[in-house]
Amino acid sequence: MSSGEYEIQYKKSVEKDLRKLPSSQLKGIVARIQALATDPHPSGSVKLRGSLDLFRVRHTDYRIIYQLHDDRLVILVVKVGHRREIYRDF
């Protein structure tokens, strides 16, 4: 594992995903994303089956799917959404 802090980047579609979230969940989800900068594999982080570099973390009933680029110290947040809908595109 590389040492140092990762840069968090977002796909353009994630902004739309975040706007759809209930305000009661938004603060916690953003905090969970920011925490990935210091620990890209937190407790509960799971690699998605069928992908080489996609991981997910949970926040209540919501999921954050992100791509990890260890060589560049970058985390790309790919999608944020409710667990019922998040995996339809993967």
C-alpha cells in the first residue's frame, strides 16, 4: 500500500447523484468519501466482482462506488446511490 494522502476526484455524473440524495444523508456520505483520502480501504470496503479496480463502501442504505489508482494516489468516485439502484449499471 502506498503512503500519503490520496486525491479525491469525481465523475461528472456523481454531482447529479449527490443532488438526488436526501439532505439527512448527504453530510455523512460526503464525510465517508473524504475519509477515503487517508484510508482507501476502510473497514467494510469491498472489491466489486467482475471488475479490476472498483470498490464500494456503505453508508446506511447508500453505496459509494470508487476506482482506486494506487500508482497516482487518486480515488475516482464513480457512483453514489441507494443500494436498491446502485448496481444496475455494473
